[in-house]
Amino acid sequence: MRFTLDPNPTKDTLVDQHHNQRSSHLDRRHLLKLGVASVLATALPGRPLRAESAPESCAPPIPKNHGVSNGGSCPYPIPWLDKNGNHNQSPAPNVDLSNIFHFKGKLARCNGFHGMGTDNKGNRFAWGNPTTDYSYMAGEYWAAREAHQGIFTHT
Amino acid sequence: MTPVPTEGLTFSQDGTTATLQMTNVPIIDQPRWPAMDAETTPAFMDFKLVFKATSEPVKYEDPLRQFRFEGFKANAQLEATFRVPSIDFTFKTDPLDTSKCDFAVMGTEVNGKYYEPPKS
């Protein structure tokens, strides 16, 4: 996600396309920009409003005593995006909206948010841009040669 | 992609409204992205995102890429607070119902090994 604060809400701000393949234009003179991107962090979970213990890491375990290794339980990326170094593409009709390959379950995706907000100095800014992009994926995915249940978000 | 605790995602009884809510999600502030040497600063985000499905169905499918999404167009609204502690910066959006988005869908997806192409 790219989250852009624009002190001049009437100005169009063409911003970078995070994790997709379109061209970008950054106008730093007119932007006070807080670019935030989710840490790719299956090992760095967010915390719920009601606290819950952190999920275990999905890193591949190191087999002991010459045991077999089937890889880690991290979700598998979308292959044709991953090969270009991307983990998702901008949501639109007729594109794969999931970040996970070998997945079945509930999915929602949205982008292009618009709104207003206030910083801690009382300044008012417009926020949002075409890549202010959120999703959830809740269901079953296949990794390490077995099915897993999980809920993930792209923010 | 960030794991969501079970309590973080809830649905209305009829399944047409989904609420995703998390706090202290670790993110990065990276103002010079996508520059290759763009520095990052640890930041955190609290957010509440609400999807509401409309009655307009959508289906996106590509047998070559092995995916099928079936669902409905939706409306989505977001409220969030972003914190960058190292520079003492906080930004809080206005309440949820003041935001809007250009594109939203909600439904179900199958892809990869779970995908079966339509029988012709």
C-alpha cells in the first residue's frame, strides 16, 4: 500500500504503484508524503484488539537426523508476479486478486481510497491514492505439501 | 502480507458485510519509494476496514493462470491511524463513513491446485 498525504486536496497526485507494474510519477514538491508499506512479515504479526498469542514462524524447519524437508508453511506467492519481484498487482477486473497461490477461500480487495485526516500537529490533509490497497484472504492454502488454514491481509 | 488473528476478521450473519480490524500492525514509512536506496523507518498502523457487498455479481476467471474469483462488487470504507515513533508523527483519518474507494469486490477465490477449469 502507498498512503499519500496531500496538503492540497484539489491537486491530482499521481503516485507510485506499489507492487505492480505500472509506471510512476512522484511529485515531491507538492506532497507531504507518508509512504507506508506493509512489512512482508508473516513472522511479524499484527495484534488484534483482543490480544492473542503470535502465530509460529512459517520459515522452513531444519530437519534433524536426516529427516525429510517439505519447506515452510508460508503461503506460496502468485508465480507470474513473484518472478518479477512483485507480490500482488493492482486490483481490477479480471486480474487475480489473491496474494496467495494454491488458495481457496474468502477474499475481498479494494483500492483507490479517498478521505481526509489530521496529523498530531493539527494539520488537515487529504489521504489516499490509487494504490491505497487493502485485502483479506481467509481460507485454505497449500504449502509444505499440506493444507493450512489462515487469514491474511495485504495493507 | 500480514497474518490476521481470527478475531480480526468478522462477518455479518448474512455474509454481506466484512470487518477487518487490527492494531499495532508493523509497517514501514518509506517516503522515497520506489528508489532502490529508499530508506525505511519503522511505523505502526491501527485500522478498521469495512466491506459491504452490493447485489452486482462479478466473476473473474483465467484458466491459463488458474484462478477464479466469484463474488459481488462492494463498497469499502477505511479509518486508520498511522504512527512513526522516531519522528513523533501521527496521522489519523476522519471517521470510517467519510472515506470512499474506487474499486472493491468481495467473494470467494480458488486458484492453483484448487482450481478446476470449466468443462467445455
